[in-house]
Amino acid sequence: MSMVNAFSRDDFERLDETERALIARREKVLGPAYRLFYEKPLHLVRGEGVFLYDAAGDKYLDAYNNVASLGHCHPRVVEAITKQTAVLNTHTRYLHEGIVDYAEALTATFPEALSQAMFTCTGSEANDLAVRIARHVTGGTGIIATDLAYHGLTSAVAEFSPSLGESVTLGAHVRTIPAPDSYRQSPAEVMEKFGRDVSAAIADLRRHGIKPAMLITDTIFSSDGIFAGPKGFLKPAVDAIHAAGGLFVADEVQPGFGRTGEAMWGFERHGVAPDMVTIGKPMGNGYPMAGIVLRPEVIAEFGPRARYFNTFGGNPVAAAAGKAVLETIRIEGLQQNALEVGRYLMDGLRSLSHPEIGDVRGSGLFIGVEIVADPTAKTPDAALTTRIVNGLRERRVLISASGPNANILKIRPPLVFSRENADMLLDVMGDVLKTV
Ligand SMILES: Cc1ncc(COP(=O)(O)O)c(C=O)c1O
């Protein structure tokens, strides 16, 4: 399966000479596995706040990047990293206050039961660790994930990341279930069906002699197509996995750190209690850091038996970056901003009232816009979606697309996105919709 919004070699000849030369050098030395975004790839050299600048000095409105969640190169984070890099950077085998301060501040943003944290460098590593812990605690091996989930790149995690495509084999111990499609199902159906699908997956695992270890979901279903509601639909699913003796892992790598506006963590919107929460991406606003926050009971046995060390995970510079991120979210009121600007943007997108806009959904600054050929039949229109994404890119506004039919615009700007930025996006989107 090809990646949504990926540059295709078919467009190579249409690029100018400098771009062609850089792509050729890149392919020669990086090999064939990497992908570039857009029909005309972007060559970025600088970022500031919600704007990115290319090599020619052109300015782009970034409505896509959720790593630089506080805005690109946020001064508070840059300063925290710079200062700590100049003083000391070691690892968790020495006593250091930074990591303890940070872990205390981080766990304080979670419900009381989730009171311990372990640090990694990437979200993949966090999910990989979650699998090891879940297997240890439950004695099971079975994993349930959604049809188009992405949870990471290690061997163990790729086995339950179906969005990697058909050439990446799913584990024999993995069962996938459809994401809750709030556009094509009624709220009552969504509420009931997702839990029923998890129960069916548990039954199927058992029939094959596999004991369930965990259910894992991205709590806003980012790669499945962005499904935020109705709130509470996760509850029956979490109850089902708990009743079967398995754990619930909330993957907050994309929706976490205030992005959904209504809560700091996506799972809170559904009123569920995860056993483990995996986090990453915006955690260091670009500094590579990730981790797990969990209930102490879950790690109580695994911890003493399986010693944990991660050379770079939780180092003093990471701790300084992470702390600056949490402080900035609080000081700048970014969760509230995500809520308000997100609502404003979703209302604006709906009021474009274009027949091809089948659905506008999301929470806070995590928005999906489903593009359809026929609003009554709800037929996905991937070709039009690609034209919209590239039309916006030509007009210097950056978004992307996702979903099983590649027809859902994915709008996920830094949390500092203002109403003025939203107006700019809406103006350009209106123009593009008229011309495509
Ligand atoms: C929901 C989700 N989980 C986990 C990961 C893996 O994170 P990383 O790329 O930091 O390994 C990703 C990355 O895109 C993700 O979107």
C-alpha cells in the first residue's frame, strides 16, 4: 500500500533542476525506503512559530506538524535544551534532579492511578516496551489493534501496525478491528459496535489458543481516519479487554499533550482508565523523547525481574526539554487555545459548505475533513483529496491526508495556531475548493 500524500517518481521530471539533484543525491545515499510528502516536495530550511520557510525564502503556514506542538523552535524549549547541553548530559544510572522533577510534573497531568513514568527516545520504543510489560503481567500474547493503526517500527510493534501495508506481515497473535466510523454509523452504533468488535476479537484469539495481553488504540484514531466521538465509545471496549484479563494501552503519541483541547490526554475524553499510556512526538517539541506512564501495579513484577535501561531515554537534556514543554502548555494556555481555535476552524470548514466536504470532525486542533464524490452515497474521493492537499501546498498552506481510502484531510497544526491563522487556512481552502 502506498503512503497517502507521498511524492511519486512520476512527478520527478516536473521538478526544477536543483530539486531533482537533491532528490537524486538523497535516493542514492538513503536508499528506497524513505518517502517525501507532496507532488512537489518541500525543501525546508527554517521554522518559527506556525511558519516554515523553504530554501527560496518562501513562507508556509504549517497546519500539519504535531511534533513542534508549541510552534517551531519555541524559545523556551531552545533555551532549556541549550542550557542543559552546556552543563551535563548523561543517563538514568546517575542521580539527577531533572528527571525526577520532570517525571513528577508529567505524572501530575494524569489521573492519580497513572503515577509512574519510564522514558524512551521514540514512540515505537514506548509501544514495544508496553508489549513486553503487558505480556509479562497477563501471561498472554494476544494483541488487538485497529485496521489501519500505526503504532511504530520495531519488529514487535510493526506486527500490529497494519497501516504499514500488506507487505508488512501482521503477527499470528494479532487481531484487527475496524475503527469506529462516526460518519457512516449512527452515534448509538459507534457506541455499541466498537466494544462488540473487541469482544469478537478476544473470542477469536481464544479459539486459536491465544490468551489476550492487550488492546491498543490511538485515542483519536489518527491513521484510521480521525474519529473523536461520540465520547465514551472506548468504554465498552476497555471493559471487554479488562474482563478478559488483558490490559488497555492508550497510544497518546499523536493526540496527547493537550491537542484535543477538551483534555490533556485523549483517553480522558472517553472516561476510561488505561493501564499504560504511551507518549512521544510533541513531548520535547522536536527533541526526540517518548515514554510510558503507567499504573505501578502493572510494572511491580516486571521491573525487578527485567532491568530497564535506555541510553538516551530520560537524559538530563530530554528532561529539561520535556519540562519546558509542560510549562509552556500551561503558561500559554495551549490546551484552551486548541479547544477554542479548533472549534472555530471546524465551524469555518463546515461553513465552506462545499458538496465534496462530507464530514468535518475532530477534537481541538486534531481535525479530519472527509472528501467525497457523492455526499449521499458518501463515496470517498482520493483523487480530489490529493488535489486539495497539493493545491494548498502550492498556495503555501501545509496539511496532509489519511484514512483507509486516502480521502480524509488531516489538519493538525501547532497548538499556538491563532484565529488569524485559521482564517488564512479557510481562505486558501475556499479558493482551492473552487479551483480543483
Ligand atoms: C499513534 C502513533 N504511535 C506511535 C508512533 C511511533 O512513534 P515514533 O515515530 O516516535 O517511533 C507514531 C508515529 O507516527 C504514531 O503516530
